[in-house]
Amino acid sequence: MSHTPVHGTWEPAPAARWEDAFLSGNGHHGVLVSGDPNDERVVVTHHTLVRPNGAEHARPPRLAAGLPAVQDRLLAGDLTAADGFTDGRPLQWVQPFHPAFRIRLRGPAGSGPDGHHRAVDFTTGEVTAVRAGTGSRVFVSRADDVIVHEVTAGDLQVCLDHRLPGAPTGLRVGQGTLLTPEGALLSLRARYPDSDRAYTGVTLAAVLGGRTELVPPGVRVTGARSVLLLTRVHRHTGEADVVAEARRLQDLLDGTERPYDGLLARHLARHRTAYLRVTLDLGADPAERALPGSELLRRPHSPALLERLFAAGRYHLLSASGLLPPRLTGLWTGDWDTAWSGAFTTNANLNLQTAAAPAAALPEVTESLAALVERQLPDWRANARAVFGARGAVAPSHTDGESGLTYHFSRDYPLHLWTAGADWLLKPLVDHDEIRGAQDPRTAAALAEAAVFYEDFLTRTDTDGHLVVVPSYSPENRPANGGCGAVNAAMDLSAARHALRTAARYHPRRAAAWRALADRLPPHRINADGALAEWAWPGLDDTYDHRHLSHLYGVWPLEEITPYDTPRLAAAAHRALALRGTGNDSAHGHLHHALIAARLGDTVRAAGALRRVLDGDFFHASLMSAHYPHRDVYNADAAHTLPGVLIEMLVQSTPHRLVLLPAVPETCPSGELRGIRTRFGAELDLGWSPDGARAVLRPHRTHRIELRTSSGTEPLDLVAGEERVLTLRARRSAPPSPPPPPMEGTPWQQAH
């Protein structure tokens, strides 16, 4: 490509809505920056900030004693037997995520919007703004876990302001301001209503030149050359030690004349390195690349927009991942009334957001997911015991990041019956292990717990001797002629098989027993429409118009069903995808559809699903996304999932296979994708055009894989440390259906 793609975005005016504020984060702290140096509003967030709502005391329902009777009734043909399999409690949402406060900086009245420019640099994580000779720059340090904010203004008022939309009236707020030799120390403590829990923010203001005076609840600075603010937030019980935190912030200033630059340099060593591992260049028009994000979003078919959304998606995913993986809102919100509690929803949303991390070279994301699983594994064991009377582990469908207990369920949404969650959450961790060629003990331990659960749970059989998953739940759908809790949901079958066989790879001593158990599970069923049935149990009818595609879990993210190995099932899966409606038009449903279509080699369907998101006004000027069209409900699903969709359309890998250019959209006739990690242990750079393609593989392991293109299949021998260059003559577009059988001939020309 002849031009470097844009690694950032900009706007010619401050953000009027918090949803349009530019974002920075380090996986612990986050900021939403409006971008007006003369009246700056920086909303501060932290992954631990969840409001107590009674859920902190909730426990999973103790239903195990009644499980055999429900199983008997379901297997006897009572299609609604599981509807009453609850303890009668109302739906309990997890503790809702919320913002901490905003930092307000007010300078002299500006001269209007002329000359205003705000931007975010994805390579550094810096949000900058200039207006009428005044400038500001903000980043959240990945090295020092601190919000760093510098403003160049002679006169400035600074305060911490908790008055954000939806803040509870019973929030007990105390503020403190103290002059220091450097400038001032500001603190804000907020205690939740009817709770002993609180959070405290501390901001150290270092003023260069000028004068600082107390003007409660903040300070006034006059005649300064610059003001540097360092901010941290802590959630706690009791009282926070503000003085101790002030000393820690002071330590970050000591020993350097330019503390902002020193802190930024330490941060860049981690952030820039991670962000630049993977890049996408679609050869977009330089004039379009130069447009502000809001203008580019009005050109939904522009390659420049795809480039920028790919870059923004990886940037936001990295920035939201650290202490925890990304929430429904990533790491950001400007409103206490966060939709769906701003939770981690693990039956599609978190899974879609994090699935691309291994291939997209973001181990920071998989590490945050691994840490969440490890912390919550004891709660997963409690779920298995309480609901199913089993050993092992069952993951919840919702978590606030603190508790992994299952308590978010109802009669209409019996999420406590869902047993596939552990396998789906562990899939990116297994992919990451395959990429690096080593097994993480944490992943091994969690897989063993999942397998042990199936040992205890899979005790019922059908008339053919197959094991039966009963009760079984396909999120968040139900059979057209039965209750939500049913028998042999396709997702549950695929997850059980995958968990058992994967656990067997990690635990050779128990491998034979777990593989034998997996082999006793029933096959998938093809219904009268020729589609892969959402429930393999005979007599259960499909409900097609739904945003979830749980039954196609075997296609994506698994490789249980592929056009290459299981063509009959792949054709049935393709039919099921074609019959699927869009439900409530959610972004995650469209992009999930695109991922599955890409795995099936259906270029037209994958591109069409992606286009529905690009055409649907799902992105804010911040390039963070919404859950529904027309920017309705701030939500990170589309932003974080879109890079994974583009990768799947260009490159797919397993430990033994590489598929190149399986579903290239017509809007991307040329491009370069660099730095992709493959599951057979090689880095990949890929370039393509209508005249051909070129791939460079840098393997870390020596072995043979299968190479597939739209024109054929051949073996490919890789030697650790030896670069392999592959060239392809003029490529043909992939068919809009599962690929045909391999053709004779080898279109690839190989060279060392």
C-alpha cells in the first residue's frame, strides 16, 4: 500500500454528549474526554466501580434436589417441565457499573469553535485538544496506573464534580482540598446509599508558575504556564488513606523536570508496543483518511472507515482490558443508569468482544479474561453444586466482575440452566495457548473443572444410548413449541464435546475417560427445513427470528463444523444461518452472523451482515459503538468485535490449518493485514489485490499444516525460524455458499 493508514481520529468541535467523548484507558482506570481546554470535562471511571444493589449478597438457587424429577418429565415429553425449575425469586441484576466523577477545568471564555481541534492518538492513548491558544492532553498510564492530564492555561479553576446523570440522591459525598508546595491536593469520597462501601478519588495538581488558591470545592490557578493533574480512584470499605495516596502520586513527580513526558514514555513502552503489533491497510483514499470521524461515518462504504474502525476497535479493546476484560460498555460510561448494568454478559457479548484477541495479538486481553476466570472459579463450583448437584464448574451468564455466582435468571430467561458458558469463556484462552505453544496452568485447571462437571451431569441417555443434556438452554431463545429449558440444545452439545476433548489434551492421564464421554454425546440434528436444528431432541421446533445464533457455536468460535471436514453439517449450518432473522437488530447479532458466514466461506452474507452495522448508524463520533441502530444505547460489542470480523474474512487458522482470503468483501479489493498470530505458531503478514496475493509466515514451531485458498488445498511444511513466502496468482472471489470440494492444482508458489 502506498499510504500509511490513520491510527487515530479527530473532531473539529468539543463533544456535546458524553457518548462522543474520546476515550483512554489502561484496563483499570478510564477517561471520557470532551475536548474543550477552556471548559474541560473528563469523566473518570474504574473497572471496580459497581453500585451495591443487594446482588452482593445473592447466591445461586439450591435446586439440585429437584433436578431428577425435572429431567424425568422433560425426557417423558413434557416440553414445559423446566419452566418452574426455579426458587421463585424475581430477576436480580448484577451490581451496575457507574462513573466515579468528572474533573472540571474552567478557563477564560473561549472565542468560539473556530480553530478547535480534538483528537485521540491510538498509538499513544493520548487525547488532545487545542482551542484559542489553550491546549490539553490526557492519557491513562498502563505502566503507573494513573490518569495523567496536562493543561496549558494561565488561569484555571479545577474541581472534582460527582454530579453525573443518574447519580443516586442518597450518595453521600465528601470533598477535600489542600494547598501543597506543588499546587494542590483534591479528593472526593462517595459512599453508596445503605452500604458500607465507598470509592475515593484523589487528584494531585502540580502547578508550574502562577498562583494557587482555595476556592471550594476546588482551586483557582492564575498566571500558570501549565497544570499537571494526576488522578487515581479506589473502591473500598471504611475510609481511604488520602494522604498515603497523595504521597504515591507525589513520587511520580519526583526526579524529573518534565513529569508528563517521563510518565508518557513509560506508558508507551507497553501501550504502543501492544497496539502496533497488528495493522490493517486497505489503500483508502488519503483525502477520506484525513476526514474527522463523524464525517467518515457518513461514508459507510469507504475503506477509510473500515481502516479506522479496525484501528479504533483494537485500541479500545486494549484500553478496556487489564484488571478485567471489557464490559458491555468497555471501561467507560458517563451515566449511572448503565444499560443491562454494564455487566459482563457471557452468553454472547463478552465472548464476541474478546474472541479476536489471540489472532489480533492482544495477549493483554486474554490475560484479563484468564484472571477473571481464575478469580471466579470457586463461584463457578458453587453454581455446579447448587443448581445441578455436581462437582466441577458452571459459569454464570452475567457477572459484575466481583461475583461469579449464578443469580441473574428468571422463568422466561432461565440462564441458570445454561451449561456452555465455561467452554465459551475458555475458548480464547485455549487459542492463545495454541498460538504460543504452551499450556497455561490456569486454563488447564478451569478445563478440568468443566470436564468434571460433565462427568457428573451427563448421566441420562436416550433410546440409542447417547448421553442427553437435560435440562438444556439455548441463549436466549426457546423452541417454538416448548419451554426455554429443553433437551439437547446444539450449543450445549458442542460445548460439552469441545470442553471434554480439550480438557483431555491438557490432562493426558484423564484423557481416555473424557474422550469416551464426549464420544457418547448425540450428533447434531438437521430439521425438516434442511437446517441445523437449534435443539437436537426430536419434536422441538426452531424459532428462527432471534438475535442470538447459539446453535451455530460449532461453526464459530469452534471448528466442530467446517465446509472442509463436515460438508453436510456445514451445508445445514449455512441453511440455518440463511433462515435466521435479525431479532431486535442488535449490533452483536449482525456481527455474530458475519463471523459464522465467514467461517462458512459465504462472502456475500458476511459482507452483508457487516454492512448492516456500517449502514445502521451504530457508531458515535468517539468510534465507540451502540447496541441498536441510530446510536441507541452505548455499548462496546460492535466496536470490539468488528476487528475480529475483518480478520476472519481474511485469515482463519487452527493448529493444523491456514485458510487465506476466505470471504474478502468486494469493498476491500486490495489491502495488507500485518502481524496476525496463527494457532499453529506463526506470525502472518498478508497482502492481496485483484492481481494476486502474497503471504509471509514467520513460524516459531516446525510442523506441517494444511493450506487452503479459494482455488485449492495443499500441505505446507514450516520450519521454526525460517520465513516462508507464499505468492498467489490472480485470486477468484469466494462463493456465496460453503466452498466446493478442493480443486486439482496448487495456485500457491512457495519460496523460503
